[in-house]
Amino acid sequence: MADDKARNTDPRYSKLTIGVCPDQWGVWFPEDDKQIHWETALDEMAEAGFSVMETGPFGYFPKDPVRLKEEMDERGFRVVAGTGWGILHQPEAWADTERTFRAIAETHAAVGAEYVVHLPPMFRDEKTWEYTDDRVLSTQAWNDYIRNADRLGRIMKEDYGLQMVLHPHGDSHIETPEDIDRIFQATDPEYVGFCLDTGHVVYGGGDPVELVRRYPERISYVHIKAMDQALVKQAHDEDWPFGQAVAKGCSVKPPAGAPDMPSLVDALADLDKELYVVCEQDMYPCDPSVPLPNAIETREYLASVGLGRR
């Protein structure tokens, strides 16, 4: 397994492992005619120098664990996480959420993954941008959210050996620093970890470096990406849907945008614990010629500040 570029040899940064996921290739959905074919993306991810994989939307890559492992092994990838969407704040949605996550967990536990990332459903549709849910949750809905997060995390850990991590997201109910703090105060850290998505934290008005320093014990997993702060401000001032903000280019290639990557990588290194740091850039939809050179430049820049190796 060629994890040769995934870790920096400098002891200060050697516990941080860089990975990749389909989001870096403009992929948001299991199937979509505006997305690059999964085999092409996988070939290009390997060509870009990545060897650690979070699989992204369940069904984009093969769901069968034997086939998935064959495809990943063929290109030198180690799968460390799966990703899923599931509604936690509506009791009537629980059965579907549990079924979805059990399917994801079964596949990913079989290929040796360690994490499952819970992406919160957004309150505006990702394609039509129409409202699909309440923008602000009632107290009862929040209580259901917390209870079911603990419940799902327990199932993932006890039945499949996977650590579930909650992911903040623009246009979702976990977006602002206040939302994140509320989650941290209420959930059981044994079952509910946190995926520090640096781009979405910036989009929600937070500071990822401050979050790392304030909650060192809750940072379990990282998505590293940057946002153009002027466009983020405009998006909020004019109430753009998140998809519109992405279409206008708010997710940018570092070192452009925020957070400041050297400061962030240093803060993660200061945690002094093993962390997967998965490279992302929201680009749906994008020209298929863009992701490969863009990802190579991103990976090499991050290596220059201590995350992975050139």
C-alpha cells in the first residue's frame, strides 16, 4: 500500500494523514449526468498522488465490498471512511436513516474503514434550491436530533466498529459556531465524533483554528477546504442557497481563501493525535478537465505546509 505521500516525515506533522474524496472531483450525488464517471475519477485521484480514500456519496463507487476493495486495491487506495445523509430530527425518518447507515456501515466495515461521516440534510434542495425543511428547528426537533445522533453513533460503533462523526454544512441545522457548540454540549462523545469541515465552518461564520483549540477532544476527523470570505459574506447578505454560493465559486483552492492553511495544519498537529485530513473542494458541477490539475496543486500546496508529502 503506497501511503508514501499521505504523511509528512517531519515528526511534528507525522500523525496527520491526507486523504481524498469524490467532492474534490465535483461529486455530490451517487449518480448524476453532470459528474465525472467514478472509474475516471478514481484513476485521476491515484494519478494526483492520493492513496487514502473517503468514498463520498454511497453508490458513486461500487456498493459491493468485494468489488469496492478490488477497485481500490488496484489503484493503491486504502478506504478509511464512508459518507451518508440521514435525517435525525424527524422521528418518522428514523427507520430509513438507520437502514441507510447500516448498508453503508456493512460495506465499509468489510473493507477496513474506521469512520462513517454523517452529512446533515440541507433545508434547501441542492439542485432546485427550494426549501424542503424548517430553517430553524424547534426544541423538540433538536432533542430528537441529539437523541438520534447518539443512537446512530452507538449502532455504528457497537455493530460495525465504526466511529460516526457529525459534519457541519451550509444550509443545514449544524452550521454556525452556536449550532456546533450545542451539539458538543449535548451529544455523547463516545458515540458522536465531529468532522471538522474547515470550509463549512468558515461558511457558517466560525474559525476552524479556534474550534480546534477550543474542543481538542471532539475533533475526530477533518475535511480540509477553503472558502472565499467575500463571497461567503455576499451569500449570507443576499441569502443565496449554498448550491448557488458554490456555483458562484465560493469554495476555492488554497492558499486562497480562509482558513489560513499553515495555521490550521499547525493547530491540527498540536492535537498530537492520529487524524485523517481529507482534501475537498465544492465544485459541483464542474468541467471534467478541472479536478485533476486542481487537486495536484492543492495536494502539493498542503504538503508544503506539513500535510502529506510532495
